[in-house]
Amino acid sequence: MGIRILLSTRLGERKWTKADLSRATGIRPSTIGDLYNEFSDRINLEYLDLICEALDCAIGDVLVYEPSPVLRTKTKNGNPRTPGEKNA
């Protein structure tokens, strides 16, 4: 899973279109579309700030972390982590 972008949910709650958000923030419609459809692998922090301001919400209302069943990180000694293991 990883990081999820909940822009479609937030816009639906407010009954806004992607075009409404683009007009309110000045962010290009194609960029809003990529975020809406979760095609983005990077988010400009200024855009995130504008989106949160326009939707009157917190970052956690737009972005959430959902743990993946397959761990991609390693422990400090370089060994693969196991589920539930903390990376202390």
C-alpha cells in the first residue's frame, strides 16, 4: 500500500470537481487529475499547502499511510526487517 492520496474522497465530500480545485488553487488541471487518480509519486509541498487551504483540511485528511504487507526497509545492520519489527 504505502502513501495514499485521498483527494477524490475530499472533493466528493465537498461536492467539488477537479476543475473547482484547480481554479481555487491555481494548480494545473492535469496535476490535480494525477493527484486525484493517485498517479503521482511526488507532491510539491506548495501544492499540498494550497490544496489543504482550499479544502480547509489538514494534511492527514489528504494523505494517509497504509502499511504494506511486504517490507522494503532494512534494520540498522542491513538485514531485511520482518513484519512488526521496529527499526530502532
